[in-house]
Amino acid sequence: MKFSLLIFVLFLFIQSEVYAQKVFPYLDNLEYLKSFQNGQSYQVDYLRPVDVTYSEKVIAYIDNKNDFFIYDGNKKEKMTGMANGYQVGINLVAWNTGPIVSIWDDGRKQTITQFGRNYEVSDSLVVFEDLRDNAIRVYYKDSIYDLYYSIGDLAFPKHVGSNSVGFTGNGNVQYSFVSGKIIEIGVINDEVNYEAGGNLVAFNDPFHQSFAVAFSNEIVDVEPIMVKDYKAGYDLVAYRDRNLNLKGYINHKLVNLSSYSASFYDVFRDMIVWGENGMFYAYYKNRKYELANYIPSEYKIRNGIVAFRNLNGGVSVFYDEKVEIVSNLTNAEFEVNGNTVKVKVNRGNYIFFENGETFQL
């Protein structure tokens, strides 16, 4: 019994530590940089930063002295005194000082090339040019993978997803990088429009005239003919076919989402939202939800939630299978990060909505 209780306590501790890592930056009325975490406000810096970028897990910023810092929810750490540029993933940050490209990955710092140029950060990987070898490479889960080498000009990949890349190699050979594995798609001389997501890459195949999805170990033809458009998320692809039916290929299963000519749709990770016949819908965890009987003028999607402008000009949110009003303030600015909504009341004052609770700071 004591052993079971100990395991339970350790589980709660680990869960609370993971939860405490979530951050949401804001400037208070003194223009101090703070972070909303687990219902409380934490001081990050005492002066207004020059620039701030953030994810659910980290806040990266240039302070007033132009030093580059990363705050992970527990502590801030100076990375360099001069960052020419930087980008943020979920728990991953990359920056460059001239041609030197460095990364911070869950607290670990390293240089990935001293001969860099272009680079792009997604949720869990960094695609970068290494001009020493004239190569395109990917940093993913503590490893560096070669996408391709070139004796001519490098063509930086246009399609970078959470842990995937769709790209063209030498001789117009098409490839997908998914979860650390590279699959050759084939020689396609026409341009291929990839949609890279989490654990997959979707594309219209001009050679076979089909719509396909590349996974880490196989390529699946989802439709026998090419489709109108498509967007990728985590283990899913949403698309409109030639008849404008909205469908999803989700966890290797075909799902009919709408047969009424969806006027628009969006995907973020495992959430799909769309509008049809003046209604606003979402598909999440194998269920379809009606979010509003109107099309909102503004909406933002994040981890299992959708915040949107309601008819009164306030902010409503879909979370935990229901819709609630966050604020009735008319046309107030709002942002979403992780599973939290932030509404600006006035300068330095905000409403935060997290897990059904409202906090005013």
C-alpha cells in the first residue's frame, strides 16, 4: 500500500512538473516581462524586451541590452550576446550568430553548424543549410540527418512540418523525411506541393495523378485522383476533393467531414475546424462538434481548444467538448498558447482562461 501511494505521489509530481513547464508571456503595466503559469504570474525580466517569441514550453527573447535569453518555465539562461535571428519550436530553439547556428533542445545547448545560412525550426526539428559540405541537413531528436548534397545552388525545402519534411533532391527525385526516416517517392519533374505535418507528408502526385500520404515506412494513395487542396496535422490530413467534399485521412482511416462544400477549413495538430452553410464546426478526437451557428470573424486554434470572436464582439472558447465565454469585452485582443487563452483588458492587464478557470492579472 505504501509503495502504491509512493508511485501515485511520484506520478502527481511528474505531472505537475510537466504542467509547470507551460509558459505564456505578457508585459504588465510596468512593462516587466512576466509569464503566466498554472494560474500564477512569474517574473522573467525587469525591463521591456526588444523582441519575444514563445511556444507552450519556452520563451525566447532579446533583452534591452540585445542579449539573447531562453526561459523554460523554471529559469532563464543567456545564450549569447548577439543573435542575428532565432526561431522557436515546442521545446526547441535555434539561433544564429553570423553563419554559426546553435540550438537549445530541452535545456541542452549545442552548435549544429559553423557554416550555416538559412534554417527553419518546427515543433521538433531544425532544417538547415551547411555550406561547408553544400548540404541540407535536419536536426531531430539529438541526431543530424543528411537530406541531400549538391554541387550547385542549394534549394532550401519549402515544406517543413512538425517532424517531417517534403523536398526535392538531385535530378528531381522527390523525398519525404518523417520521424527520422527518409523515403524516396520517385522522380517527378513537375513541382510537387507538399503539406508536411506530424508523422506524415501529404501531396498531390502529378506522376500518378493521385493524392498520397507518405509515412515513415510507406506511401499510401488516399484518393485515386488529385484533390483540390489539403492541410496536414498530427497523424491526419484534411482535404477537399474535386467535388468540394471535406474529408480527413486520420490515423489511417478515411473520415467524411462535410458534404456541403466547406467554405474554408484549417488544421492545427489534431484539430480540424471548418465553416459550412454559415456554421462553424470542429473535428477533434473522433468527434464532430458545432462550435457556433455563425462564422466568427476571427479564430485561433491550439492544443485541443479553439478561441473565437463571438457575435457580441467578445471571446468564446471551445474546450473539453463545450463552448464557454471567456470575456465580454468588445473587440479585445486575444491570443492562444497551449491550452490557454489570453485576453487583453487594457495595458498590462489580462484575463487568462485555462482548463475551465479564469484568472485576472
